[in-house]
Amino acid sequence: MSKIPMISGKDTVKALAKIGFEYRRQVGSHMILKRESDGKRISVLNHHELPKGTLRAIIREAELTVEKFIELL
């Protein structure tokens, strides 16, 4: 298992955009992304550093492995 990187919410959004997720709106500190191809919706915190558990949950929700996510960065 690869080590989870410490990255910001904005960098996470940029990585997820490479696999089709689009920024839709922001509610408080949560950025809402949606992928049109399957209608999948993901919420990402707009923080300087995401907690590792939160980032792992986002990666799992996007149906990626940690290794694939790191390649997108």
C-alpha cells in the first residue's frame, strides 16, 4: 500500500478533474464535484492539508487506488 500524500483540497480537485469530475459549487468549506458520465458526486474539503483518513475516503469514493490517485497528481 502506498503512503497517502499530504495535499490540499484544491490539489485534490485538480487530480479528480483529470478523471472527469467537474467543480460544481461550494457549500461552506466543502467543494462539490460531479462526474457527468455516471452522475457520481464527491465532496472535498477546501483546506490547506486534508487529513489522511479524509483523503483516503475521497479516493475510495472516486473508485481509485492510492497508487492511481498519486499518478493523477
